[in-house]
Amino acid sequence: MASAQRPLSPHLQVYKPQITTVLSITHRAAGIVLSGGAVALVFWLLALANGPDAFETAQAIAGSWLGYLCLFVWTFCLFYHLANGIRHLVWDMGYGFEIKQFYASGWVVIVVSLGLTTLAWIAGLHGLR
């Protein structure tokens, strides 16, 4: 019995990405990034506990361009996950299920995440001076 050569289910080639789909996937990815950032924080704290040489090495890594990039992405993921989590809590209360509200709240999550990330970095860089 020969099997037919057909897709098992529609995939990304068939469906146009929608903001709701992209935000859902991004929410999960942000959670993974936050977990990785928590592990990095533990390594940084372990370096702090292991003395000045270990801490100096950890600070050199964190203070590099790659360290700043990772910290920026982690900061955005933190605020994104927070804002989208609040959006989900509003849904849990039974509000925001109209399609226009889905789209509007999705864009609010993106704008709030970018805004809070920008404010946090401005405040953090201002505090370093």
C-alpha cells in the first residue's frame, strides 16, 4: 500500500503569520531567554562569591559588547513577558476577546515593552555616570 505524498497539516507555507501567532511564539521564546538570563545571573553571583579574580572575569564578559547585547535582549524579554502576562490576566478575567482588541492589545504589549526597555536602559546608563 503506497502512501500519498501530501502534507500532514497546513504549515507556515499556507498560513500568513498574524500578530497573535507571532506574539504567542515570542512569549514562549522570551520565557526561554529569561531562563537563560537567570542561569547567567547565577554564574555572575558565583563569580562574585569566588573572589576578585573570578568576578573580574565575569565583569569583563558582562561588560563586553556581547554581554551588553545579551543584557539588552534579556531586559526586553523581561518587560515583554511581563506585559504579555498582564494581557493574559486580562483575558483570564474575560475581557479583550474581540478581534480588534486582540490586535490592539498586542500592539500595546510591543510598544510598552520597547518603552520600558528604553527607560530602563536610559536610567541604568544614567546611573553609571
